[in-house]
Amino acid sequence: MKTSRFTILALLTAALIAASATAASIAQKSVKPEAPPPRLLSEIRSKSASTRRDAANDLGSIRARGAVRALVEALSDRDSSVREAAAFALGQIADPAATGLLIPLLADSNSEVRASAAFALGMIGERKSLDALSYATGDRDPEVRSAAIVALGLMQDAGGVDEVSDALDDSSNDVRYDAVWALGQIGEPDVEDRLRALTLDRNGIDDGWREAYGQALKNSLESLRTEAHARLESGGQTRARRATGIVRDDRYANATRVLAVRESVRAATTERALKAKVSGKVKLRVLVGADGRVVRAYVTRRLGYGLDQRAVEAVLQYKFDSEMQSGLPQTTWIDLEVKF
């Protein structure tokens, strides 16, 4: 008996629908987080503050979702270094449930704790923290203002453009750098003229910092021009855009290539790190999309002094040649080091 092409097509369509439904049901199943190492759960309750701090940092570096409760308890630790490490770790784990518990730390007596809480809120990305972060952009300490501005950039908060733009006139070079970076992440074309008119106070600035600042400014302006072009094409309305870079690749060529950095940027140090003469490497776990752009970045080894935050800012500006398998671009995790 002959089977018509239409019958075959109908059978194939039905099979694809069934397969998609099965895949969707699998994807919707919740996955229980792996239990964190018992040693770290014990150490985060140690009598030694340094041991508690190191345990919190280690739990953050492995993104131990099962340790959220222990880390939340550490947010009220009597030692500020433990509170800071716990806040930073919760940002790496990025559990939205921690948002409401991190917001009160923006009023902590210690500026490092406030800064890490702000950065953590940006990493988590819950919109309900925006008002608190907006308030933190006026903090008396520059490291907190910087972290709050970076958080608004990470969350691409268009409502915070005016506050971030105001920070371009801040007395701190660090805050001004982070404002330039954040405006590129937010992508509001109206601030392009403001960025182009910037002048840099060169007092106390080394060549490395100046290079990093120039790259951040260039990348931000490119981002704004891309957004402006998209709005012009859409009649002034923003629109969802397909990831760039995929169409250029011949997806039927059966090509294979490994993920490679096409364009990196220099990470800017911080004024705190310069004063303390801190140098070294921050290690990160980075998710690169099929279009070669960084989607997410998490810190797996810290340096402190605001350098962990700067490392994340730097890799979010990287561009990659995405991994290819059988002619198709892939989304890939990669481990990177950022040197200071």
C-alpha cells in the first residue's frame, strides 16, 4: 500500500509535537540542588570568624544552592567580613528568595557589606530590589555607589538611567567608570551625547586604568548606537532582536570549532586595590551564548577590594567565536581568569 507525502508529513508532525511535549514536561521537572559539602556547612558555623568567612566564600564559588539557608543565617554574623562573604555568595548562587534578606544589608554599618549586598542584588536581578538600589546610589562611600550602579547595569534598569548618568560627575573615578559601563548595559540611546562629552580626571590614574576606561566607553557607545538603530528600524519602539552572528555561519557545513575569545578588554582596578597594592587573578565561570556574547558570569575565586565586581564587568564586554558542532553554534560554559 502506498503512503502519500501528506500522510508522511502528518505523521512526522505528530511525532515532533509529541517529542516536544515530552521534552517540555522533562524541562519543567524541578531539580533538587546538590547537598553542599558537609565540611563547609560545619565551618560556616565555626567559632573562628576567618573560618566562617572562608566557608561562605567557598560555598559561593561552587554556587551551592543547598547552602542558601546557612548563608542567610551568616548575614547577621557579628563579624562584618563574614556578612560580606555571605552576601557575595548569595549573589553568586542567585536565588531570588534571598533578595528580601539582602536589601536590609544596604544599611549595614560596614561599607564592604553594603557594597557586596548591592552587587549581589544585581546578580540576582529581582526587580523588587530596584528602589533600594536606587537609594544606594547616593551612599556616602564610593564603593557602595559603584556596586549599586553596577547592579542597575546588570539588571538593565532603564528607569535608573538618570541616576547612573548623574554618577558620571561623581568625585570618584571608580564610580564614573562603573557609570560608563552600566549605561552601555542599559542601552538608552539618549545618553550618547553625554558619554561623548566626558572628560577624564587624570590625577592618580595609571595607563592600565585609562586603557580599561577607554575600552568601556567605546563598548558602551557601540551598545547605544546598536539600540538607537534598532529603535529607528522599529519606528521608535524597542523590539526583540535575534542573536547576531548566527546567520553568518553556515550551519549546514558540518563545521566544528572550539570556543575562542575574539575580543577581550582590560579589567580596571579599583582605588581601594591600588591603595592596598593588591594584585592577582579573579577566576570566573562564564556562560557564552550562541551569538558569541557573554550571558552570565560567576566568580569562582575572589580577590576582594572591588576587583571581583570589576572582573565580572570586564568579561561581560568580551566577544567570542562561539563553539560550533555540526555547523550549529552552541551555548557554552568556559572558565576564565582576569588579571589585575
